[in-house]
Amino acid sequence: MSARGTPAGSTEAPVGRLRHPSVLDVVLLVAINVLWAGSSAPAKIALGSAGDVGRVGPFTLAFVRFAVAAGLFALTLAVLRHPVRVARADVPRFLLAGFVGIAVTYGLFYHGVRASTAVESGLLFAAQPVLIALLARVLLREVLTPGQAWGLALGFAGVYLIAVQGLVPRLSAAVVGNLIIGVAVAFESFACIVCKGLTRRYAGVLVVFLQMLIGSLLLLPFAAAEIARYGPPVLSPSVIGSVAYLALVCSFLCFGIWFVLLPRLNVSLMAGFLFVQPIVSPIYAYVLLSERLGWWSLGGGALVVAGVWLVAVRGVRRAGESASRTQGNAW
């Protein structure tokens, strides 16, 4: 057993110092965020709106998406001959990552998407970097510059405008859905910080596999109850294609790349590349669902883009300094 509570031997991933992103890192981060930007539209196609008959239920969609991806990551570990073994002291963190980052986040998120639109849900989820940067400051002691602080303020202002669709809150099904999505984003932001600590001690592919496996197992009884109550969904080509995109592209491919990069780069810096999503996600929503940006979503989205851009740019400049400060944190 090592001093940090991980098993001595091959289960521990090499932990190097955080570094500035290479050109390849930047290309990969932009690419996966372009693909992630398309996740809300397929989810909306599979889920439909509240009251739609024959659509995939929120818990069912979350379970299938991450169960399929977990199976592919298990196959990857088998091909790499990587042992699936973790230190007993880290088991609670893995359970927390799966519970919060998968079961709670996506159980809530897909319920919110049903009441919201693909445009608004995509914009709200794209605001995740502002929460990750805030939590990274609190939990990982990463340094925030004044520019990043302004970015957080702008990002939160944008989230407010998108969520409540105006300056004054008004209660409607869509607003409630947006608020649920906002809570889901907060949970996943926290889970990202938890996983960051785990990737310092274990290979990224092992961390993402266990997170998705645990999350899928926790979602299974809720998905079964959903199907028992409402019946199995109608598996049309559009639904099958949507679920396949979420499981194979968004979960397996994109999360796989993210977790490979996570132990190498500053977490706030990586989250900053999510600024790509609010730019691209409305395009997916328009092409696939003919949804258009409303004025409040447009204004809030602009604030989110500006806020995340400030977090991203400042994160690049301070990555080296933050790396030295976060190296020994227990998270």
C-alpha cells in the first residue's frame, strides 16, 4: 500500500506534473466538445416531451447510455490487460463519482430535458466550466485570476437568463425543467472534481469505467420501474440512432478522451474548452429539431460564452502555476 492509499503495483497510474496543453490536446478538446454539443438534441428526440407515449424514459435513457459505454470500457480494459483493482480507501470516492456524476446528474438532467428544449438544455450544460472553476478553487485550491472571476460572474448571469427566460423568475414547466438541468450541472461539476483526484492515482480508463458501471447499476432499478409503469419504448430508427450517438460517441469516445487528458491538464483549463458547446449546440437543435434561439436564450448564451472564454483564456495562462498548487491535494 502506497503512502497515498493506493495499492502498490500496476493499478496505480503514473502521476506526472500538470502541463500546458499541446496542439494535439487542444484539437482533441475542441473535437470532443463539438461532439458533446450534439448530445441534447438526440436526448430530446429519444425522450420527447412530458406526456409523450412510447418515448424512452429519463432513467431508462441514462441507464442504457452508460451501461453500453461501461461495457465498452470493460472490453478496453480487457484488451489492455489492465487490472480492475482499487484501494479500499478509494472505494467511497468511486461510489460517490458514480452516484453523483452518473445516476443523480443524468437522472435529473433527462427529466429536465423533457420539459425544456434542446437549445436551452445545451446552453445550460455548456455553463459547466464556471461551476467547475469555482469548485476547483474551493476543493483543489486552483488559482483564479480576476479575469476568471469576471468569467464566473458572467457565466452565472447567463445561466440565470437561460433558466428563467427573463429578468424576473416566472413559474412554468420549461423554467422548472431548466432549473432541474441547472442542479444536474452542479452535481456533474462536483463529480468532475472527485474524478480529477482519482485520475491522479488510477488510469483514466479505469476511473471512467467504474464511474459508469456504478452509475448504471444505481440507475437500473429506476429504469426497470419506469418500463414496468409506462411500458417499453417504441424503438424507431431515430430513437435507436439517438441512443447510439449518446452511448458510443458522447459517453465512450468523448468521455474516454476526456479521462485520458484529465490527469495531465489543469481541470479548469479543460473545462474552459466547453465554451465550444454553446456555439455549436443550437446548430444541432436547429438541424435535428428545427428549434430556434429565443432572445433570452441568445442573450444568456452570449454571457455564458463570454464567461467560459474568460475562464478558458485565463486558465491557459495560469495552468503552470495552478499545477504546482494542486499537485498534493487529496481530492
